[in-house]
Amino acid sequence: PSEISLAKAAELSAAAPTTLPRTHWTVTADSEETARSGYTAAAAIDGNTASFWHTRWSGTPAPLPHTLTIDMHDTLTVAGLRYLPRPAASGRNGNIGKYQVHVSTDGATWGNPVAAGQFADDSAEKTVSFPSRSARYVRLTALTEAGGRGPWTNAAEINLLGYTDPVLPRAGWTVTADSQATGYPAAAAID
């Protein structure tokens, strides 16, 4: 086969991240509504899009920012996050506006965010992609409420995207080849 066909084959074989299985996951949050049942952090990973985590609104609401931290209880390669806000029929209070995503292998050292941005104030599922990282913990931080309605945060479902087969993060990798065609550098094999 020619170098061109080999380069195209390498490009096609790069598997897209898939939804990681939630087996044994646990989740914690900085705030939960506990005066009414059903709004704990666990609702964000229960597989039920009708239930949702909501920060405290009874009494004095907890101030932003809010964090939701998933412990996968296994180190996997993580490359994205999906956020589904509360169901449209239940309102939009607490939809996440500005956000950050952090990952950690030990739950103590978080480093810089792997992703940051702003979600639209609607009920559609949002996907955040980032360069793959080995992690056990993933933290979603809500910096603002999308509609400016108050200091709340919600999540009906959080899913993580990645790889269950070991895939090493490629940050800092370099590659050389004994031959390469113009327009098809060896670096394309690991990009």
C-alpha cells in the first residue's frame, strides 16, 4: 500500500470516544437540596433523565460556584463530558452557564481545567470534548447560572466520554519516520 492509503487508514482507525460505563461510580456535590427528596447529586448519574440534582434552594441558597465530582473508582482515559440540564417542563433555574471541567487521578490534585466555556440556557444535552487524559475523578464546576436567575445549579444526567481500552495520552509525543510524502508527515500518525 502507498503512504497515502496508510495515512488514511491510520486516520480512520482513530476511534472516537464512547460513553463510559457508570459501573460503581459515585458522585458528590458542594450543595444539594435536601429539604425535598430527589435532588441529591446521585440523581445526576442515576440514568433517569426525569430526576435531577439541584443545589440548595430552601433557606439560604449556597452561592456559586458549584461543583459536581464523579469518582469512577477506576482510572480510565477520559476525553469528554455530556451535560443534560433538568427537564424543560420543570423550568430552567440552575442551568449551568459558564463552566470548567477538571480531572484528577487522586481526587486531591486537579491542575488547570481541561475544558471551559459557556452553555446555552436551554434543555438540550451539551457535549464538551477535550484532549484525552488518564483520570479517576472528573469535576464539573458551574461558575454561573445560564439565565442569571440565581445562585443555583442543576444536572439531570452527566455522562463521561472516553476509552475503556488503555489509550495513552499523547501530550508531548513526537514521531519520526524514515520516509514521508509531502503533505503526509509522520506527525499525522499521532495527531
